Amino acid sequence: MPAAPQAAAAAAVLAIDAGNSKTDVALVAADGTVLGTARGGGFRPPVTGADRAVADLAPLVARAAAGAGAAPPPRVRQVSACLANADLPVEERELTELLRARDWGAEVTVANDTFALLRAGLGDDGPPAGVAVVCGAGTNCVGLAPDGRTARFPAIGRISGDWGGGGHLAEEALWWAARASDGRGEPTALARALPAHFKLPDMYALIEALHLGHLPAGRRHELAPVLFAVAEAGDPVARAVVARQAEEVVVMATAALSRLGLLGARLPVVLGGGVLAARHPLLDRPVHDLLAERAPGAQPRVVTAPPVLGAALLGLDRLGAPAAAYARLRRHFTARPPGDPDPATG
């Protein structure tokens, strides 16, 4: 049942987590009560333009408000927006101005969506500090020192040195499978498994279907799980690709820690996104092992709660909310409290 209108009027935080593939919005009271939520499609300013991307948030904000029992979106004290593709400071400034123009809140703060993952995985007592690596459709990493210094990566693709994420893994699987099928590369079961996933006879048919648009480009993301299944079955090529992904996750985390001068510190390393949250043994265990070797103080934590939790927590931070508010908010999103033993390390 929707919350009462007077409850909606008490909304203090509008939390937005907008990723490449989906967007979550939550209206949260100052006591941590979640009053209304909504989910929609991905947030992709490079494709749609920043104006359109922000405009597409409006129906989600309206739906969250309606769920909270309010007809128009209530004007909150804090808009906490963690957005994909807000990779550069200039992009953050542009998106901040566009959100301010919507007049959804007295204060607007925009950050890259990896900061939502980081905040969701950190504790609620004292200055938050740690590193987060997201490996979902793409990959990114941020670090936060106790004194507020940050370490970031542009995360724009190959031109900024990126490697990995579900989309990239699918492309790698296709590359190796294509070369195996025509004799340019070493044999791999990927050459059979990838076309079989789409009920096609061979790689030539799959290449043709993708090139001519008979298979939508968006379906390529389905191939990352196939890659992991082939790797689990023992295929050396697939296993090497997964091992490279583990290496990249740890390289990003240790680089961020090093830039902050915290490589030897005992700090959380928050892991999230669909690829890491799936806890594939061939990826999960090497990530933990490599972190233990290269950053002995690192405390890996896999976060599976919706990242909008992190955006909402950031909003509560700015309100100076009481401890009970954080606990109530976390219970709503069923997150494991930070500091609980990680099953992969305990």
C-alpha cells in the first residue's frame, strides 16, 4: 500500500542510482524510511545526450513520489545522484546543473555511480574510507581516503586503459571463438558454445547474425555467462580470459590504494556489479587471493544490495542522520551489514 501523503511530504533524500543498464530511484525520509521507489532503463548520456538522459529520470521520480503517496515529486533537502557516465569532473558539473534545473531538491550532489557501490559497502560510523571496484556491464574503480581524498579513473574504455566488464568479456569470447573457428587461433570450446547459445550452427552464422542485426547488439551481454560456463568446464582459452579479469580487478584496486598512499592500510575493498556479484569461483577466489598477496590489509566485501542504497546513504551522510536511520535504510535493502564476515574470506 502507498505511504500516506503526509509521509511523502517528509521525504528528505531523493536517491538516484543510474547505471548503464538500469536506473533506481528512492525517496527516503530523514529517519531512513524508504517512502517510494521506482526502476527504469539505463542512463547513457553519451548516446542520448545529457539533457535527454536527465529528462528521462523525471518519470521515475514521479513514480517514486506516487508510490510515496504524493502526486507531484516532493522537493527534498538532498538530491543524491550517483550516475553512470559521470566519469569526468566536467560531466559531473553538467549533470549537476541539469538536475538543479529540475528543482527536485534544495541541494544536489552528483557522483559517479561507483561511489554508490563504495558507500553501500562501507560502515556508517566515522569517516568512510575504502576502495570499490565495479565489474558489471563495464568496469570502474574509485578510492576514498579517511581525509576525503579520492582516487578515480576516467573509465571511458580502451582510450583510458580499461579492460573488462561483461560487455568486454563477451567481445573477448567472440574474438577467441572467431579465430578458433577459422584457424587463426588456438582451439576453444567457445567456438561451439557461443553460437549454440543462440541456436545457430557455427561462428560464421553468429558473426553474420550480429553484423546484419538479426541478433540485436544488446544480446551480446548474454555471452559473458557462457564464457564463465566454458571456463568452469576447463577450457584453457576461456579460463585465461577469466584470469585476466581477476588480474584487472586487483590491478585497479591496488592502483587506487597506492595513489592514496594506503596500500598497506587495513581498508575495505568493495566488489560489486553483476560479474563480481555472481561470485563465479574462477573469478572470485583469484580476486581474493591476489588482493591478499598484493594488499594484505585489504578486506574484500562483495555487495549485492541495490546500489541505490549507497546513493541514499550518501544523502543521509549530508543530513547528519542518526545511527538508527542508517540501520533502517539498510534493512529495507536487505544488505549484509559492513564488517560481517565475507563468506569468501572467512
